[in-house]
Amino acid sequence: MLPRRSATASSPSSSSSGAAGIRFAAVRKKAILCMSHLAGRLEKAQLTKVLETCIRALTSASEGGTPPHELSSHQSALLKSQVGCVGSLVSAVGDKPEHGALLCQAIPSLLGFCQQREGEGDDSDALEPLCELREACLGCVA
């Protein structure tokens, strides 16, 4: 016999946004891992389309005008995931010359994220997403 759920037990629809954020972060990580494994096996045209899509998302985020440390936590997590996706594709594609020039388009955006200045009045909690983004950018370039 299964135990009854109490009336105070939380249902999936009443989950907090923090739990949902963790769940979506796990999905993004698995998607990035999947993309990196598939990248080496895709045909040239398919891989080019994947790379163009990821780089376009990353560069449009860098041109948005809002400094990374002023983004919401959700936007910051998405941006960090985009950087991670480009980084995993860089590792997966390796030294294929036809895609190297395409990946070079992401470098100015990555460097721009690393060079963002903090505001003087920002506290350390507000700067944590910026530091995480810088770390992801450096990992992508390295």
C-alpha cells in the first residue's frame, strides 16, 4: 500500500523557482554534453549550422547592452550556458580548419565578457554571476 500524500506536501506545480532553475540547469548541461558528442559526427553542413546558431546566440547576448553583472540570475545562467556550449563545441570540433574561422567570431564576445567592469557599489553577491561568466569564458578560450 502506498502512503498518502499529505495536504501540505508540495506538488510539481507549486515547486519553487529555485528548484525549477536547478532542473533547467541540469537539462542545459545535458544538452551541451549531447551537442559536444554529436559535433564530431555531424556532416559539415549540419555542424556549420549548429556552430552558427550557438555563436549567433552568444554574440547577440554580448550586443544586448546590459552588462552581465546586471542581468537576472536566469539570464546570467543562460549566458553562461551559451558560453559553455561554444566551449564544448570548440573542444569537439578540434582543429578542423573550415570551422576554425567560424569559431573565431565568438572570441570578441568572450573577451568582452571578461573585460566587463564592476560597479563600485556592487557587493560580492551581485558580482558572483559575473565572476562565473568570466570563468566560463576563460575555460572556453583555453
